Amino acid sequence: MIGSEQIAQVKQELKDYCKREEEAGIPEIIQVLQSFNNWQTEILNRFVFVIV
């Protein structure tokens, strides 16, 4: 689990990764990235907040 203080770094690294993948131009990957971007906040929050 990542801490809330690390979330900015994780978001930047994911942004950089997504940019590289978009530049590759693979249509299937671009579709996955669009879905990820739509759910990014919820996905990242899952790693910051503990669900019991």
C-alpha cells in the first residue's frame, strides 16, 4: 500500500507511462488507457485508503 504522501509521485509516474504508451499508437492500449483515466481517482484511492 502506498501512503498519501507518495500519491503525487505515483500519479506522475503513471502519467509518464500513459504518455509513452499513447505515443506507441496501439489502439487496444489506448482504449485501456482511456478506461484507466476515467477511473484513475478511484483506482489510486484504493491504494491509499484501507478498506475494511
